[in-house]
Amino acid sequence: MSRWRRLDSLFARLLMLQVLLAVGLFLVFGALLYVERNVAVARLVADRWAPVLRQAAGWRSAVPGAPLEVLRSAQRPALALRSSSAPRMVALDDELKRLGVPVQETLIGRGAAGPVLWLNVGTPDGAAVWLGLADTALLPNLPRRVLLAVVLAALMLVAVAWVFTRRLTRPLEQLRVRMQSHRPGEPVANHAPIASASPEIAAIEAAYADLLQRLERHERERALLLAGVSHDLRSPLARIRMAAGLLPDEPALAARRDTIVRNTQVADRLIGSFLDHVRAGELALDQPADLALLARTAAAAMERGADELSVQVPASLVLGRAHPLLIERVLANLLDNAFKHGRAPVRLDLWAQAGGAVVEVSDAGAGVPEGQRAELVQAFARGDAARSTPGAGLGLAIVARVVARMGGRLVLEQRAGRFVVRIELPGLAPTGEATFPPRGPL
């Protein structure tokens, strides 16, 4: 698939367009040159052949004929092809008639020494005779020097088109690489201007850099606002919870006190989700993280039995550039979602693959319809089955944000009757390349 994508690139299209245009022009001008050359040669040959043909047909000729061997035949030559429609033959017929040779038909046949041009020429007594000439001057051919010149010109044209097209598309390729190298949440890198970029590409580069800076500024302001509001809300919630705990221990107030405490705890968890979402885009990815250790920690925090949660991870699997807090939050969110919105038993699998790590969390629930999976990774988005469960809809959004920052891949799929969330993370450290093959279905 990648090979066909390269053939369908802008570079390939521009190069093919230039080559096809040049080949078309070569063919048109080459055909015109070939026709004009043959017509000119036909006229020169007619001047040399006319006296010979007139003498051979019994006509008087004031000009002595050239020393040419003329073949005669009373019958139409066998295995001969009509060639009167070719431009050189039309020019030959016209020129011979102008010189007094009444040509009625022209054929090309095969003789003992090679091709023979047969002419049906009228005689003075009103009959006609077939006269043949083995002169190769009018036979179709392409001189080697002309062919060599055409090949060299075509090669030179392809080389020039290649250089021109590559010079035109290389800045676009560099701009694409810069766009793909930027990860969400990372600071905007200061790149040197793209060399040999046209004014249009330079304008696109400048507009993209300005867009990234504005997005970074808006994201920073939004994160500060969300973090500030979330932090400020926790203080009054703590006071409300403390005040509820100081209410008299009376049966009439116990139910209300418990309701207040329970609601403040739900609000505190929601605020914690907001803060986790902010941290997912703010914490620097500059620390090693042992995925295997963090996976065991997150699984232990679920406090589930072996019949509800099974874990299969290697002894160690270290990512070189990550953040342990973010990785732990990702794993905790995946397990929490599996238990809240899926059905036990839940499985956590971790293994190394192609220089990276693969994490899979699966459950035995019904899963999410394929048309709704893309929406679940958006902030505050919740599936239809999850609307009755408390939450802010930030669990998978936090996962997707961290995975995108790390240059990884998040996949939601239904496999073997289980709903699977698969994460592929690059950047496996050399010391953490232990491999643990994935398990088959339950």
C-alpha cells in the first residue's frame, strides 16, 4: 500500500505530467519531421527514377536514365502490400506523374535481395506493366543517429524534469515532516526556514507556525483556568464535608449528612478528573517509566480478585521518554472503564513489539458500537450505556491525550467476543525489551 501511495504522490504526478507532455511533443514533432523527410526524399528519388521508368515502360525520355536494375512483371506481384496511402508514396506518385510517368498503383513486396517497390506504369499502347525497383531509398526506416538523438533527448528531459520536480516538492516534504513531528502538548520548536522554499510554501510555513503558537497559548490559558477553578472548588467542598461531619449525630440528620458527604465525594472525583486532564497535557515526557511495574500497581489498586482481573506482564518493560504519573493514570483509567462500563473478567496484557510496547485491556462486556468509538476519546463524551454511571467522560480522553503526546496509537475493537482497548507506545528503552507474548481468547 505504501508503494502505491508513493506513486500517487505530488512528486510522481508532476514528474509523470512533465514526461507525458514532453513525450507527446516529441511524438508530434517527430512524426512531422519524419513525414517531411520522407516527402523530400521521395521527390529527390522521383527525379532519379523517372527517366528509367519511362524507358522501361516504352516511353521516350529526353534525359538518360540512371544505371538502375528494373524488374518487370506482366502479372500483379504476389505477396505484395498496397502502400499508396503512405505520405512518401503519395509524394512519389505525384512527382512521377508530374515528370511524365503514369503510375496507377504502388506495392511493396519481397525480392531475392530484399524489399522491392513495384509500380504499375501505363505504356504508350494503353496497357500497363509492373516495374520493380530494389532501391531502398524510400523504404520505411529510422536512421540510427535520429533514434540515438531522440533517446538522449528523452533521457535529458527526464533528468531535468526529475530535478525540477524534486526541487519543487522537497520543501513540501520538509513541511509535512515538521507538521507530523509536532506532538500535542509539546512546546513549539523553533525551526530554521525551509531552504529553497517558494513564497507560497514559506507563507504556509509561517501561517502554520503562527497557528501552533496561538493553539499553544489558548491551550495554556485553558489549562490554567481549568486547574485554577478545580483547585479553588476543592476548598469549599472540603469545608462542606467537614461541616457535614460536625452535624449532630441524630437519626433524623444521618441520612441528610450521608447524602451531603456522598455528593461532595462525587464532586471531588470530578474535580480530580479535570486536574488529571490538565496534567495529561502539561507534565513533561522526560522520565523513564517501567510499564510492567506501573501495570501491576494499577491492577493492585483495583482490589479485585483473580476471577475478576487477570494480569499478564513481563518482569520489566521500560519506556525511555515518558512520565510515570501519566502512564499510571492511563492504566488506571483503562481498568476503571472496563469495570464500570464492561463486564468481568477483565484482562490486562502487556508485551514488547517492534521497539515499542503494547498494552491491552479487555472485558467481556458488549462493548461500544463501531460508529460511536471515535467519539469516546473526546473530552466529556460518554456512550449511551455509560450515561447512568457517575463520571465526567474524561477517562478515555485522558488516555488518548497521553498516547498522542507520546506518538502512540489508540485502538478500540471487538475481538473474539471481548471489547479490547489497545495502546501501542513507541520508545522502548534498551533495558526494557523483555517480551511477553499476548494470550489467546478466554
